[in-house]
Amino acid sequence: MAQQAKKRGREAATEVETKFGQALDEVEGILARLEAEQIDVDDLAAEVKRAVQLIALCRRKLAATETEVREYVDALQAEAGETAGPSGERDGADPAAAEGDLPL
């Protein structure tokens, strides 16, 4: 059990230190080496495991960023008195004007 706790601690530290772009670049590098058959069979499992960890990290970072951005947008809309109605349209706003909004 102590080993699992240490492993989770190392993974959390790696996640904090690894930027999204760095993780994506590393996954792309692993994929390129896989496609070019440049990874030795002895290293294959470790490389695939690392890619899976990095993809999970990227997904978590994307989800966290999406949540944070939504919170900012919601706060901005609340501040401006624009609350979303049940249909997702802004109260008092022209629904046609919302077509140019970026999806979040």
C-alpha cells in the first residue's frame, strides 16, 4: 500500500510539472516511433503505458480547463445580468445573435 501511495504522489507531481503541450508532444513522439517501428519490443509496454498516462493527463487538463472557462463565462454573464434560460438561450438576448458564439 505504501508503494501505491508513493506512485500516486509521483504521478501527481509529474502531472503538475508536465504542461499540456509537452504531454501532447511526447504522445506524438511515441506514436511516431510506434508507426516507424522504432520501439524495441522490450520497451513497447513501457512506451504504451507512458502514452496512456499522458493521454489521461491531457484529458484531465482539458476537462479542468473547460470547467474553469465555463465558470468564468457564467460569472461574466451573471455580472452582466445575462442568465441562460432553460433552452440555453440568454434571457433578453436575440437568439440569432448567439449563433456566432463559440461553443464551450
